Amino acid sequence: MAHITLAEKHLEEGRNLIDGDPVQAGEKLYKAAEECVKALALYLNLEEIVAEAEERGRWTVTELEKAVLRAAQKIGEWILSSWNHAWALHV
């Protein structure tokens, strides 16, 4: 799955940047979380959210947050906390 491959790539890049460029590391780690949310949306068959993103040609924060909220209903509230931490790295 492409999203998992990208998530792993961003995770590794983020880890490698932590000591030298923590700002860039945070961005890479956020991108890893973003790709995980996309993969989770596909895995959980959140078809309407995936369709919105595909129709637009890209994922927006709106689709990502909708996916996180729906995923939390299906797999647990921990995903909300995880997403909030990832978002903090981004901003």
C-alpha cells in the first residue's frame, strides 16, 4: 500500500532530522501521521471521505479530520489524541 510506504519513509526521515533540524523533523513526522490516516481511511472503508479527497485530487485537513473522527468511532479514542499530537508537530 502506497500510503504505508510513504508513512515509513517520512517516519525514517523525521527520525534522522530530530537532532539536526527539529522543525523539519516535526513536519516529516506529521506527514507520516497523515499518510497513516489516509491508509486507515482506506482500510476502514471510509468511502465517502476517500471519494471527497479523490474528487478534489488531494486530501485536505477537513478530510483528514473526518477520517480521524470516524476511525475513533471504530477503533478507539486514542486515534484522536495521536492525531492531535501529530497536528502539534505540524503547526
